[in-house]
Amino acid sequence: MSLGRLVVAAVQVEGRTKSEVARSYGISRRWVHELIRRYEAEGEAGLEPRSRRPLGNSRRTPLEVEEEIVRLRKELTDEGLDGGAHTIAYHLMKHRGEAPAPSTIWRILRRRGFVTPHPQKRPRSSFIRFEAHQPNERWQADITHWELADGSEVEILNILDDHSRLLVGSDVRVTTKAADVVASFRKAAGRHGFPASLLTDNGAVFTAAPRGGGRCAIEIELHALGISLRHSTPYHPQTCGKVERFHQTEKKWLSKQPPAVTLRELRRKLDRFRGYYNAERPHRAVGRRTPQEAFVARPRAVPTKAGFVIPGHYRVRQDRVDRGGTVTLRYNSRLHHIGLGRRYAGARVLVLVADLDVRIVTQDDGELLRELTLDPSRDYQPQA
């Protein structure tokens, strides 16, 4: 039996006074009067424990602010943009001059059914992360794919600053070739300056090392500028995780837009998104600043050409002279044909390459068939 029922029984059944019952059970007379009043008004239900929660809370977020939080969440999500609590707080602070704490916004979104907690997620503190200390200290570049309205697939080359997450370049083409990578890199560097290093995966447009040595166009370009080029471990995209994660953000936004019919239309969409991503969207990884703010907050790194030696382009290639009397050699991602004469058709040869100096000898006895300086501007290298 609860204390309330005991007090009511003592007063109404035993006939004891309220003051005497209060002294006997160590409670106030006011509480005895309240219990009797509840019992007379509601019966046994009036004696059940009641919540002590106040009827109102002066610190509760105003309803109009809650409605604005919900509106921002819907607008950002419908546009394919980040609609998390920190982003909403950023926009509220920008438009109203004040905003609730992100934790408060998160609770409001959860109460309204916009967020489902996932406590099983791996904590961020368990990840091993690396980040450049200065803008332009390291860029990350990678290619992803997207479909136009007619279902045809195109390629998007994104270049991201590792420190600030600034999107320095985003170009779309039907097929991205080695020379296109150099063109995009040059265009990005024209806007933001040359980086000290570039990090990519092992795609053929980024490196020729896995395909018999040699160098592709971007490798030659960066070596000439004194810019370090690094590649991720094969089949380990986490090394280029920042630009890989950006692909997801970009595609989420594109999926909410009307499908682009032409490459030109898709380029306009990407330019519009780049402006929003760089200058308006707060980024969690850079202290909830925009990438543009983080990029200009510190001095930029520059290529260190002092003492830099361009490594020689040395290759030894086995080949067979074709029926036309030529052998082929790829230089700077471009195929060149070297003329030897039809009398050597079918002969097995070794092509010895030292930058632009080429010597062609037979595999059997080492006879020198031709020595030349390659002309990169010509596809066919005629005999003297």
C-alpha cells in the first residue's frame, strides 16, 4: 500500500485529524490536504504518482525556430545538399544571427522523424586520418562516371585541395585522356596556384608505371614543374578518400537535379555546384567553415624546385618490326611510329630509350639499326 492510501485511510476510516496524521507519518499538513482532495475528486486514481515535470519550459526552442529548422532540412535534402544539424545551424546563424546548438537541432529532427539514430556506427575517433597542413600542399584527383539523360556515360574529373577541401577543378568529358588531365590541372592551377604535390590512383591517365614503365603526360608535366606526384596503393581507394567522398556528395546533388541532356548543360550544373560547395556550404572537416574560407586562412604551399632533379625517362622495350618496316613507341601518352625499312620486317628488336634519345638494335646480335632523337610533334619518324 502506498503512503497516499495509508494517509487517506487514517483520515477517513480512523477519523484522525489531518494534523495528527501529518505528524505521525512525517509529512506536511498541506500534502495531507492535497491527498484527500485528489481522492475525493478522482478516487484511487488520484493517489497514483504523478510526473513532476513542469507544465512549461522557458528554455524550449520557440516553435517558429523549429519550423524553420524543418524547412531548411527539407529544402537542403530536396536539393541533394547536406542537411545535417551543423549545416542547419550554420544557415540559421547566417540568416538570423543566432541558432540553437547542433545537439538541440539534432533532437528536434529526431523528434520530428527526420533522423534515425545509428549507435552501432564506428566512432570517428577510431579512424586514422592524414591531412595536409597548408592549402596547395597536396591536391587529390580522381575520375568518376555519370549518365546523361539519354543514358550515355560521361567522365567527371574532380581535383580537390587536401587541406581545405576546396574543389579546385571539376571537368566533364565523354572520355578523359592523358592530355585532358594536364589541361584540367593547368586550368585549376591558373585559378589557385600550383600545388606542391598531387595524389591520384593508378589509372592509365595518371601513371604509366604499371604498364611497362615510362611516363604519361601528367607525370612529365609535374616533373617539369617540380611538383611531387604520389599514387595510392592499388585497390585501396581509402588513400584518396577525400576526393572519393566528394564524388558521393557531388552525385547526391546531381541526382536531385533534372537530368542533363548535353555535356554543356552538365558543365553548367557542375559549375553551379562548385560555387555553392566552395563558398556557401560549411564543411565538417575544416571546422564548419566553407572550403573557400579555409583555403585563404593560411599561406599556400608552393612547389619546391630547389635541388629538384627531373628523373630520366629510361626504358628498354622488346618489339617486332611490322610489315611496313616500323616499330611503335609511346611518349607523353602519344604513339609514335619509327621507320626502319621494309627489309627489317619481322625482325625482333630492342628499343633503348633515354628521354628523347632512341636506339634500336637487333635482339640476336645487337646490331644498331637506327639511332635518332624523337620528335614529339610528329607521329611518324621518317628515315634519314
